[in-house]
Amino acid sequence: MLANLKYISGFGNEFASEDPRCPGALPEGQNNPQVCPYNLYAEQLSGSAFTCPRSTNKRSWLYRILPSVIHKPFESIEQGHLTHNWDEVEPDPNQLRWKPFEIPKASQKKMDFVSGLHTLCGAGDIRSNSGIAIHIFICNASMVNKCFYNSDGDFLIVPQLGKLLIYTEFGKMLVEPNEICVIQRGMRFSVDVFGETRGYILEVYGVHFELPDLGPIGANGLANPRDFLVPVAWYEDRQVPGGYTVINKYQGKLFAAKQDVSPFNVVAWHGNYTPYKYNLENFMVINSVAFDHADPSIFTVLTAKSVRPGVAIADFVIFPPRWGVAEHTFRPPYYHRNCMSEFMGLIKGHYEAKQEGFQSGGGSLHSAMTPHGPDGDCFGKASKAKLEPERIADGTMAFMFETSLSLAVTKWGLKTCNCLDGNYYKCWETLRSHFTPKFRNPTGHK
Ligand SMILES: [Fe+2]
């Protein structure tokens, strides 16, 4: 049944979708008729200021059995390890690496997508719509009669272990590891899982993800717009006598409200503000075919722009399987100090610059201006390797959340999670000087 889910394709299009059980549910020629087809309620979901230029204006019209407002008052609830307090612990400029984040056994502790949100790091201020957070989700149970929406920002969700069946007001999406999805601000959703489940979330406040500009690459390449998939309208007219719980993240805190019906009661919708998913296998990889290592920005899937030209609040970057053909070149990523901060995760396989230690389901953080680069083993091998065309990263998918913000790591990230690898720095200890002041090695030059 899950494989039969339908989608419509495109990035940020003006989409329109009706549940086939109610043909003609979308009003014709207007958004807000006196009486809607099938006696539905019309509700607009605004993802941008009304007055944004057309290129950035985001909204959708939802035609639903009852409007979203039919809920009891919100009350504060326990929020576990979800936080936006960036001053919990002292800053730590060290290279940080985490072992795979542990998922509790369902027999010991049931955890769903919302109770399984753990904030790892972040920066900025929710109230001024400026900043990001990186969360790890670990769960083993589906959300039952419970949905979630985020008033603070957009979630870019990267599943690493286990499928997510996501019910949204726009329809259903199945998101598997090696796919990503984006649930934008305000959209209600509920997540079913099928066992132990883990992944990463990049939350951006106040901006939406866009496809990066392609510049001289041209009209095609990287993530192509037609490969983004949007769910089709699907509704349930379901009464929930015991009460349905709507959880809201508002100003970084969790609140819950009860209502008597499922919120997935949207019979038809149209607009350009929707959830969407993307299969990373569809990324059209561009890289060096002559010499030198291109900067990793060539692998940008989605970007959340700041107001400064060319500077992202956050980029989502992947390191996909590809050919390595560069000549006269140290092919792994170069040694680097970056004004941006780089969080990396691994969906599967082994990352090319560190074959050991960096494990799928774990992560690493190289903060602003903190040095990083290949480990001693990788440097030794890549400096001597015969430079023939070779496949790189087959069976692997590493990714990076790169941000212009300087990230604070939470107490959970540094201590409570108990996954921090205290020996990370040692992977560079085997690097030795190879300096030969009296011998200019000609093979090192073109
Ligand atoms: Fe870097």
C-alpha cells in the first residue's frame, strides 16, 4: 500500500490537488466562495508575508471539513531534550565527533518522533526569526492520534535508519533513508515509524529552503526541480472520542491542545507552500574533471539564504557516489579552516576522508575557524595513490549542514547523549612532516 502513494512533481510550483473521492472540491475562479464545494471550509496557510515579492511569496489554500481553529486551549508540556537555550554549557571550539546516537528499545521506553527530538546545537533567536537548530530524532513508536506543527521554522528531515510515513494536511509521504523531506513552518504532520528509527533535522527560523542558483553551470544540474515530490490531497473524516492531540513548538517550547477530530481533513488544496521530498540519488553531480578539488558548495542540494548575498543561514550539502578523475591532485577534501560551521552526518557507508570512526547515525561538528581535514591514514594513502579514474563513495551518503552562524552545542550534545568521541583529535596525530627543504619534488606539480 505504501508503494502506491502518489505525488506531484516540481519545486515551489503552483500546485493543485483534490482527493479523488471529491472531484471538483477546489472552487473555480476564486479562493473563498460564500459556500465552498462539498460545504468545506476555506483556510489559507501563509508561509511568507502577504506583501513579499512574487518570487518569494508562499501560501496555500486548504479546503477542509473543519478549520484548524477548532481546538481547546494550548497548555505547556514536557519537552524532553528539545531546547533553544544556547547558553546551557560553555562554548567548545574543539572538533567534535559523535558515535551513532543510541535509540532506546521500545520495550524500555516508547519514543515517538516528537518525544524523540533531541537538540544537538544551534544559534540565533527564534523570536526575531533568525537562526538555526540541528536536532537528532530517535524513535521507536508511531505518533498515535497526535500531530505536530512548528511555529518557529522549517524542518529539513534526513532519515538515516527506518522509513517515515508522514501524514500531512496536504497528503501522505513515505520518506526512506537516502531521501529527505521538508516540512515547512505551520504545517501539521504526524509520523508513523516501523521499528527503530533515527535521523537528523536542520531547522531554519524565518526563511525557507531554495534551490541554489546555478551560475555558469547553466539551466540544469545539481538537484533538478522536477525531482522534488509533493503529496496529493488525502483526507480522513475521523472522530476521535478520546481526544486528538495537536502539539505545537512555539518560541522553542512545546504546547499541546486537544480536539475531537483528525486534522488531516483537507479534501483539496492549491498553492505553492507545501511539504515535499527528494531522493538524493537524483542529484546530478558536478565536479572537477581536470585538476584540484572543487569547494563542497558544488554539492549543495538546498540553501536557506541570509540577507547577505551568497551567505547562507544554512546549506544542505551531500557527498554522493561519483567518479574521481582529477589529475595532479590530492583527491580527498583539502585541509580547511572555515568561517562557516560544518555539521556532518552519515546516512550510510564510509565517508571518503575518514574511513574509520565516522559512523552512520553519528555526526561531527567543525565549528567556525576550527581546523579539520583528512585523517593521517587518508593523507598517507591519497598522497601515494595512482591517479586513475575511480569510483568514490559508492554505497555511501554523507551530508553536511553548513551555516554562517556560530553554533552552540547543547548540554545533551556535549554530555547527556553520552555519544561524544573523546578520541576524535587523535585521528590527526599520525600526520607527520614530510618537508624536504633541499628537494623540490617535481611530481607534486603539473
Ligand atoms: Fe570544511
